[in-house]
Amino acid sequence: MQKKITVGPKGEVVIPKEIREKIGIKEYSELIIDILDDSVIIRKIKPESVSYVNFYSTTYSRKLKKKIDIKKIAEEQYKGNT
């Protein structure tokens, strides 16, 4: 899909609504801009997926004297079972 757009006086461009809706760009979405030869490529940044292991393996407790690295323990167990 190609659309003709105009660069504003401060260098800004407006991405047409049809394109924004098609790829899910909303207000304050973060984008990546690349230069390839004489072309400008604008891509939507895919949100980073949160690793469930990282999310659930961080545990703190007032009773513990140190942080338990459950992820490290799980990885060691996995390596031992293979």
C-alpha cells in the first residue's frame, strides 16, 4: 500500500489513518525509523513479551537473607535432566 504524504515545515509527517489502523499504530505508539538507500522505513515496535520465568522467578521475602534465583535453579535442574 502506498500513500503520498507531505513533509511539514518542521520535518513532521502524518501517517494516514488507514495505515495506522491497519498496523495498529495508536497515539504515543513507539516506532523505529530506518534509512535504506534513498528510502525511509518506519516500523512499529513489537512489545517485548514478558518471560513468565523471569516474571515469576523474582521472589523477595523479609525472612530471607538473600534473593533466591529460581530461574537459575530451574535451569540447573533442566540441564541435569537432559
